[in-house]
Amino acid sequence: MIDWILANCLASLLFGTPVLGGSTTPAAGVTLWLPLFVFAVMTAALLVLFGTTVGKRLVGIRITATGERNWPWPVAMVVRTLLLCLALPAVVYDRDQRGLHDRAAGTVNQRL
């Protein structure tokens, strides 16, 4: 949630889009997707570089590889982020409480 709020604020600063939507301009359809785009880029970049995002760092969580997939770290983080942006893989989880986006990327959340 922290990362999503941050992405909305960044999209508002960078592109001048309203943080909570509500625009009735013809380009409103495009501007609704800008926060999601900013979220995806921000999340993937921070996970590739640091293994954590601003929100995860604030609550003391990092992402680590489990060894299930033999993918390079940047590829795993991009796959994880793209699936997270779909939302459904994040709310469907297995018996180990791992979301499908983590399962597909071969990652797990760990406490710092």
C-alpha cells in the first residue's frame, strides 16, 4: 500500500495526473494507467537494485530468491512485478502463504 501511494504521488508530480483520478478529459483513460506504470517501473528497479522497495523497507521486508527458478535476478524481479500488477496472482496464494507472483518468480518475502 505504501508503494502504491508513493507511485500515485510520483505519477502526479511527473505527469500532472490527479492522485485519486476523477479526470473527465479525453486522455483520462491513459492517465488512469500512469500510476500503475510508475508503480511497475519503481518496484522492478528497486527490487533489482536493492531487493526491497520503499514500502517493504519501512515494514522490514525484503525479497530473496528460493532457488526454484534458474532465472537471473533482474528477470525474476520483472516477472514478479508484472504479475503483481495484474493483482490476481497477489491475492491467490498457496499453502505456504506465498502469492502466485512470488511462486512464479521463485521468490519469497523475508524479514530484515
